[in-house]
Amino acid sequence: MWVGSICDSEIARKSAGSALAGQTILSVSAGSLSSVVVAQAAAVANEQLLSICDRIWAVPVSRGYKVASNMGGTFASSYATLYDSLPSSVGHVRQMINS
């Protein structure tokens, strides 16, 4: 359960939705959640397997992993652990803000 500030809840929720995009769209495996850097690398590598038209996810997903970590998200090779440590995205994919 997320215990951060209520002021940060929406950005933390957005990071959870971004992690969901990594899981469902980029097929980042739970094993890649051992650290933020490994998860980010998997997002970038897996995006290369998508059609060129679908290659819009690596940057926001990578940024989402970083924000999730900064918001107290737990990276421990488990999506359940990561999602439990952040506010619920209610199963919605959400993109982190791009530049």
C-alpha cells in the first residue's frame, strides 16, 4: 500500500499506469523489475520488437519506472509488489509526461 503524500498521489498513480504499459504493451517481464535500470533497459529493448508505428512507449515507460522508484515504488521482480507499493491505476495504462 502506498504511503506517500496525498499531493503526490496522482503522479504516483500515473507511474503505476506507466508500469502497466510496460507490462502489457512492451512485455517487460516481472524478472526485469529487479531494479529501475534493468526495467528501463527491458522497456527500450522490447520496444524494438514492435512495429515502427508502435514505438512510442519506451521513453514514457522508462520515465514511469524512474518516477515510481522516486515515489517509493518497490522494485523486487514482481509486478504485484510494485503495484502494491503505488496508488492504484485501476488497471488503466497511463503515459508519463513526455518532455
